[in-house]
Amino acid sequence: MSSVEFRGVTKHFGKTVAVESTDIIIEQGEFFSMLGPSGCGKSTTLRMLAGFLTPTSGRILVNGRDITNLPPEARGIGIVFQNYAIFPHMNVFDNIAFGLVERREDKATIKRKVGAALEQVGLGGYEERFERELSGGQKQRVALARVLVIEPEILLLDEPLSALDKQMREEMKFWIKDLQKSVGITTVYVTHDQSEALTMSDRIAVMNQGKMLQIGSPVDIYEKPTSRFIAEFIGDSNLLDGVVASLSDGGCMVDLGDGVTVDARVSEDVSLAPGNNVALLLRPEMVRMAPSTDSEKPRLSGKVISEVYQGALRRYRIRANQHDITVEVPNRPELGQLTPGTPVDLFWSTQSGVVVP
């Protein structure tokens, strides 16, 4: 297993800054994801690590060794792209063996290593099949096996599930995560899909416009975003505009207008002062609804605007003061269904609301 370090890495294409002064340390055996919208610089960062692009400035190290100017084949890195690049004229065995043949391994070694790789990815018995005879998920496994068989120090995955349908993506993201843990290989994963990143990663770097905005665990990224962009990009969110009324240790009071003031958490990396304009982030699943007769004091009161049926969930849109708030509730018969115009009270805990600049 290997560690990866970016030290002040920048990449310019002409006058365009694709990646700006990036510092990252990726630990040995870690599943590290780079998440962000198209054009944010995540694939450029991955390709610099792979050796397909050279940084404009900065250094890239693997296990403390400077690989910034090494060619791709000298880096000990394997990469899987979103299009798989399986050779249609070769069967599964020959596709997986390709890298070993290029390295002039002997036939017995090739047979042994390919057989082990096939078992590793759950494709034992598929040796003679061709690309046209494989499902999308099977093609993905062949692409992974072809990389793993050469025993790279680091595995790079560039949007590997984007060509699959929704059900197959759900299956493959758990399969890839389990495979990565069993192999123990340091993995860098690029995606624009927040669900993939949250499900699979040990840590996530959220990128936008060439910058690493926040690096943290999935829980930290989802529950403690440090900017409005991250709060909106990761998951569904309610962002209620307000003003900081006062600060306390790890929290603050937020004036939401109309005489409503609520307490909320403040992330450690966020600096605020009284009078600052902020947004109170409330995830839809963190808000509880109850009829306005509830004896507990509500945070806000309002009326149902609309209801959307989503099978396992019902999503309600609530107008409370000047705010529109989305609330998710489990679809259970005993909870009933609220029609538009129904008065409701909204409740959430102090720990459920977080303030972002």
C-alpha cells in the first residue's frame, strides 16, 4: 500500500487555472474521493497523479518519492476509466492478461495471475467470453481485473459507474468498496455523484472551480459543510437566510426574521461574528412535523404547500414565515397524509441545524 501527497500542485491550460494550489495527503489503504461538478478540476487532478498531465507547478509524491516528472508506466499506478476500454476482439482472459503480456511474463505466471484476478472480481468461468457477451457490470469488473492483475501500488477510478443504469450503479458501488477493502489498495475515486462518494469513501474532497473547498469524512461533509456551495451540492438541503445574533462555544443564535431566533451548531472551520449574514442548513430528514396542537414548543409554524409521493418517503413543502422548507417523512400508514393548507409545527434539535457563511 502507498500514500500519496500533493504539495502546492497547480495546473494551467493557457490562461485558464484548472487546478489551483492543491495540498492533499492520502493515507495508505484509504478510499479517497474527489467530488464536484463537471469542469471543477477533479479529473485533471487524477490525470496529473496518473502521469498523463504534468503540473504547472508543485510536486506529487508517492511514499515520499517524487513522481512529478515520471512517465505513467514508471509510477506503479493503475487507472480505470468510465468507458472501460475493453478490447472487443479479445476474450475476457486476454483482456485481463494484456498488461502481463506487455511485461513479458511467462505463460504459467499469466495463467495463475489472471485466474486469481477473475476469482477476485467474481468472474471465474468467464474467461472465453467477449465484450458483446457481458453486461455493463461485468465489463466494469473486467476493467478492474485488468488493472489489479498488474498489482499497482495505487488504483485510480475516473467516473467508473457513469455508464451504468441506476440499479447496477447501486450494486457496483458496494462491490467496489468491498473489493477495495479486501485488496487493501490505496484508491482515488473521481465522481460527480454525491451518493457514490458518501457511500464508498473514507474521506471526500469537494472541489469547485479548481479548488479543494473541504476535505473530510462523509459524515463531516454532509453534516458539517463549511460553505453554502457544499451544503447545496451535497444532498438535499433547506437553507434559511438569517443573521448571527450572538455566538457561544461551538454554536450561535440565528435571527431568521419575523421575531424568530433559533440556536444552531457552527462547524469548527467556520469563523463568524454577530451581524454576519448566514444560512441555517436543515436537512429534510432532520425536520419533524406535527399538528399545531403539539404541546412541545415548535421552532417554526406554517402550512403545507405541497406533497410529493416517493415510495418509501413523502416529501412535504412547508411555508413557514418567509421560508419554504422541505420535510421528508417515512411513508407509513400510521403517519397519515397531510393535504395542502394543513397547519403544522416544525421541530428540530440544536445539533440538527448547522450555520454556513
